[in-house]
Amino acid sequence: MEFLFASNKLFDLTNFAERCALWAGNGECSANSKYMHSNCAASCDTCNKFFVQDLKQKIRAKMENEGEKDKIIVTEAVGSNVDIDDHSKEVIKWTDNFGERQEVSGQEWKSTLEQIHKMKIYMDTEVIKNLSKDTLDSCINKYKLCSFWKVIDECNINKDWMTKNCGPACNFCHLL
């Protein structure tokens, strides 16, 4: 298992064309915004959540072409390199045991990673270990953003849905 860290400081994947800076300087970010914002986001200063989603899709496609599907992508929308210790990398990998591997990305990556650590502690408790096999089998994170949604308080705002779809992330398995 390898880990791929993507940010505009580690990879120059935020400018997919060689002449982005030149074009941006010539006003193309406004004149040709659809192309420029998608392909030259760093030069146009348009790195946002939609761009990050597009960036991740392009990275995944590149990895699939190179036969590297098992890498974990950790992305930060803009700015500094994402620094995740080896233990945290293993915890992210561990989330495979309870449904979809949880995604750690965007501006909330640190809080999401902290939430994943809390989920691991919860899932290792005696209360969880003593649940029936059927309950444990039904308590999975059905979406890769469950831990992020916990961070933004969806477990309280939308408790019924989150219990059924993101039980481990919300620490709700014992409620099933």
C-alpha cells in the first residue's frame, strides 16, 4: 500500500497546461474561464472544492492507467503539504474494515483524520465487540465522506440517515 499526497506544492497537477501562468497574465482567466479554471486553476487562483474534486478524478484516472489503484489520496485544496504520520496512514487504511475507505481531504482534513482516530477507538470498544454479527455486518460507512460529515455535525443534524449509512463514523453502531 502506497500513499499519494497531492497538493499544488507537491505536484504541479493544478496547472495541467504548460503555459498557464503566461495565459493567466494575459487575461485568459476571464476571457476563457471555462478552460482556464479547469486546467490552470493555480494560475487563475480558482482552486476550490469543485476543482479539488476534478483534481482527484484526474489523479485517480492517472493512477488507474498506471495500475496503482490501491494508493490513498490525501489532498489539501490549496497551500501547504499534507503531513500525515505512518500511524494515521494505517488508521485510514483500517477504515476499509467498516465499509468505504474514508477520505481525508480539503480544509477539514485534520479534523476528519482526528475523527477517524476516534472512530477506531469506538470500534475497538467492548460494547462494539459484544454486538451481534448481524448488527456488526450492518454497521458500515456506506460513503467515503462519512467521517467528514461527522466533522460538520451531520450525525446530529441528520441522525436517522447517518445511523443507517455512517454508523461507525458517528459512533452509532450500538443504536442499530
